[in-house]
Amino acid sequence: MVKMKGFQKIFSAVAAAGLLVFSSTVAVRDWRGGRILEEARTEQARGNINGARGLYEKALRRGRDEAAVALAKMAFYRREWDEVRRYASEAVRINPMQGYIHMVLAYTAAAEEEVRGREGVEDVLGECRRAVALDPTDGGLWRSYADLALRVYVGEVRNWADEDGRELYRDETIHAFRQALRHDPGKPGEILRAPAEAHPDEEFLPAIVRDLGAPALTAAVVHLLESGRWENDEATWWQEASRSASPGEYHLAAAAALRRRKRHGDAFEVLTRYLSSNPEDAEIMYRAAEEAAALGKEMWDTANDLYLGALRREPESVAYRRGYGMRLSRFGEPEEALRQLSLAAAADPRDAHVHFVMGRMAEKMHDIEGAQQHYRRAVSLRPRSRSYRAALEKAMERGD
């Protein structure tokens, strides 16, 4: 019994030592593989493609899935589809939990030959589904999924599918775009460009951006305006707005897009039409005031009434008071502009631009000392602003 216990101790010690040696070997192998991977990337950046490929192969032999992904991408650009699949299989074998490589396979299925029939479409979309299933919060994967789904829907599905089939793939495409917008909300204009250009039907783009907020809604109208389709699709847009829980967002989005195109009259008409049935909406009222003011002096009285109406409904709004003060300064009412901006500055003392405009107003009223104080405050809040510094320097010269 004593001998058996002694044997167990020896076995345990040997096993522990073996495990330590194995772990050390793996660590060194991983470290070396990482160094080779860095060298490969450096050579690729230098344009030494053959050298980079050889280094990626070495890193792959040391178990680096990143090398397999890089080799699959390189094979894709060479249009060597069998090689893409070989390296992609290696990447998945080493690390099955990565969605990106499935998206490479999806693009391969789409690019290898012209997609034909349901089977070909499913080859593409099946890989897309696998990609986002592995990484469902990656906006880039969803965007690729959406672009490929749109490509096969427009280029293939509508040629052979029955009504139910078309509806099924159409809904999948819309869903992918909506997910892309949700998970990559900072790029609505880029994400919506492809569906806006493809324009499968008038309801397609509104269905993608349905109730996703102002940036997505505005980007959709911007694309419709750029493509010259807004006038034809406008009725569909307002139908979508009438079904929405927030119809005002649709009006604000359309007005913002029209404003970017300097179509202030059209933007004003959109907003005032909404106000006719929703007269207490302060945000719409303020935006309508901005559009009216942009139309010039002949609309200033209308704009002024709208600004005041918005402030009566939301007197605590710094943004409304700031905007009103800016417009007052432009339309030659410096005393009232200064009063409104002073109220805005008191509510938000960190607003550098308010102090800058107040400085200009003070100068117009020949209050050089007051202008200097406001410019100093603006510069202290935004010291890198050249225009603020230049204004302060000129005011100091005038005060000497």
C-alpha cells in the first residue's frame, strides 16, 4: 500500500512536469506564431504579397486562425475559389466561433459564378445567416448580409420566385438592413445607399427605416431626393408616417433632408402642414421657425411668431432660446438678441458659441468692454478656435 502511494506521487509529479512542458511549448508556439503573423502583415502593407503569403502559411502551421482568414481573403481577391474554401475551412477548424469567415464564404458563393435559382441564393444567404448567428451584434456583418441579400433579391429572386418566395426574401433583406442600422447607427447614409439605388419598390426604403429614429429617417429622404424619387415616393412616405407611433419624426426627417438641399420653402410647408393638426408640438414649431427665417426678411414676422410660440410651450429650452437669439442678431435686433442669448448662457454657461455671438452683439452696440468679456469666455471654453481668438484680438485692439 505504501509502495502504491509512492508510485502515485511519482506519477503525479511526472504528469505535472509533462503538463508544464506541454504548456510551455504551446506558449512558445503561440508567441512565435504571433510574431510571424505581425511580420506577414508588415510585408503585406509593403506590397510584398508573395512574401506575406509565405509568412501567413507559417503562422497557419502554428495554429493562427487569423492567418487562415488572411489567406482566404487573398485567395478571394485572386478569384481562386477553391483556395478560399480551403483556407476558410482551416479558419473554422481552428476557431469555429467567428462570423467573418462565413461572410467571406458568402461573398465567394456570390462571386464564383452567377447565382441561379433557390439553391444558389440559399448558398449565399445561408453563410450570411451563419455569420450573424455567431456574432449577432456586429454591424459590419449585418451590413454585408444586407448588401448580399439585396443583390440576390434584385438580381435573381424576382426572376423565378412566386409571390410568397419574393415576399420571404424581401422581408429577409429588409430585416438585415434594419439590423445593420441598429448595430451600426452612426452610418445610416452609407448603409442606405445600396437599397436607395436599387429601389426595388416604393415601400422598400420606408420599410427599412420604419421607426428607427431621426438619423435613419433623414438619410432615407436624402437618398430619395438625390435620386430624384422623392416626388414620386412622397405619398408612400406620408402613409408610413400615418401608421407610425411618432409621425412627427417623419415630418422632421423630411424637413431636415429638404433643408440640406436648401429647399426651405418645401421644408416649411412639410412642418406647417403637420402643425395644422398638431399645434402644440414645440419641436415642430421651432423647426418651422428656422425654415421660415431661412427664407429671408419677408418671412421674419412669421418666423418670429413661431419662435415665440415654441418658447411659450417650452420656456426652459436652451436650444430654442439660443436659436431665436441667433436669428434676432441676424435680423437686426441686437438688444433682444442679447437678452435671449443671455438667458441661454445663464442656463448653459459652457456654450462657447453663445458667448461668441454675444460678443458680436455687444460690439454692434458699441460695448467694447462687454464684447471683450464674452470673447474671453468663448476662447476659454474653446481655446483652439481661431475665429474666437481673432475676434478677441480685434476687440482688444479696438479697446486700446
